[in-house]
Amino acid sequence: MKNLLAGALLLGLARAASAQVAAWGQCGGQGWTGETTCIPGWSQCLPGSATTTSASSPISSTSPGTISASIPRATLTEITNFGSNPTGVRVWIYVPQNLAPNPPIVVGIHWCTGTANAFYTATGYGSLADQKGFIVIYPQTPNSDGCWDVHSTETLTHNAGGDSLGIVSAVRWTITNVNANASKVFATGSGSGAMRTNVLIGAYPDVFAAGSAVAGVPFACFEGTSRWSSECSTGNLIKTPQEWGDRVRAAYPGYTGVRPKMQFWHGTADEILNYNNFGEEVKQWTNVSGVSTTPTNTVANYPLSGWTRYDYGPNVMGISAAGVTHDIAYQSNLILGWFGL
């Protein structure tokens, strides 16, 4: 598994625009200037812990229904004691200076071996939050390999535990303590964070209104006892739309509410998570939404030359990037547009 995960750490050159940055930023993201540390036996470099922005001590929860005056504005701040967190996920929050009334929440989820600070730096969501007034939650994996648990029964099941529940607990805490809008909670991530996004959208349709996954795999594609699935990563796990959809529905038995919107991006030359997974995501989320796998609209060269957008009604969208590897450019502004922000 180590070799497979190590391969997932191949990094491309950073893109020029902050809203169009590589999902796998070198040493923590585009423009990274902090310290780096290297893990023995691995080729990648990671951001040094000293560069993570936070308050002098983590912020604990306050009384329900109040805005915590102890959360600094326009500062990446770690919070703790935010509810059930069985695996020990760490969480940072960014509350902009000009916070919108009843603000939306965007959960931004880092790639394998990334950090909360790295995703904050690479995507520019902090500055975008300053412009638009939404809150950003940046979870950080507790797992020693730096990747998210997207395989366990607990994490794939509603309110059952795993990394999923820790993230959702932070969302619920924010809704209560920062008076956030429970109907406007969104999830997005790249690589392992995209896989985590698929899991959150599948297991917690009552919490999230929409998701955007950049270079990921379908919900439960990695399901099993091992943290890494070669069958899924190589694009050899093939199911029917009904089978994929049934697996999502089984994550929260009895749920009859509205299903979240889902958007996914994938490069046709992805060497880490095979492009076949794009087609499997199409099958899964169209079935969950009750629509055909045949696009209702196709847009060429969106948003870049050689990329193609496929709409499957208003609630499912796939973007295929011709010739692009796993290092696909992350489109922050367009993802926020998908969220309606």
C-alpha cells in the first residue's frame, strides 16, 4: 500500500491563479513559503507544523445559540470539544471579518498527506470567504498515512463514527455556535479529500446541500478492511447505476429527504485514481438523483481548453479534463458557483 500511496504524492507545478490551483500543491500549496519536513522513505515534502495559523490555544465550544466571541475573525483557528469525534479529527475554522447573517459553511478537505493549513493556502477559500461572508471548516486527518478513512463501515454509515462523524460534529457545532445556515452546508476536496467528499455526501444527505469532488472515486469504492483499494484505484471496480445508488441509500436507511447536488472533476490521464472512476461516479450520482446517465447538456472547453462539462439535469455535473493527470487544477470560484455562493 505504501508504494501506491507514495505514487499518489506526485506533485505538479503550481498554477498561476489562486482560483485555479493544483489540487496537489508542492509543500502545502501554491505560494508556500514555510518550513518543510520529509517523511523517511517517502519522496514528498510536507508543510512544517510551525507554520499552521491558529489561536494561542484551541477554542472550545460555547453555550448553544451564541456566536463565540473567542473565535478570532479572519484567522485560521483550531477548535476542539465540538462533539462526537471518535477518531480524533482535528478541525480549523475560518470566520471572515464581514460575516454574512446566517452564513453558509464550506467544508474544505485536504488531499492525502495534506493538512488543513495546506488546503487553506492552496485554494484561496479564506480570501473568498472574506468577499462573500461564508465560514470555512478545514478538517485534518488523524491517520498516520495522512489520508482519510473512506473504507470503514463506521465512516460509510450515517452517525456510526469514523472520520466522517468527527467532521459532521464540527459542522453541527458551527451551526449552533456561529449561527450558521443549516440548509447551506457544502463539502469539497481533492484527491483523498475528494473521496472524503463523496463519503460525506453519501452518508450525510441531511447535513450537506451539495458537494464537489476533484479527482476522487465513488462513495464506498474503497470499502473494506484495507485502507487502500487497488481494485478501485485502478478503475476495475465496476458496478451498475442501481448497485452504486443502492450502496449510497444503504448508508442512511430510511432517509427520504432531498439528496445533495453532486459535482465531480477528473483528468483522463489520472495515474493515481483511474479515470474509469469518473464514469462510475456518473452512474452512482445520477442514480441517486433519479436521472439518466445520458447528459442533458454538454459544454466544450469548460472551463479550460480540452475540458468538457456534462450536465445530468440540475443536480449532477461532471467535468472531464482531457490529458490531465491527478494533478488537476482546482477551480475554487467555479466550485463556489456550484454551491450557489
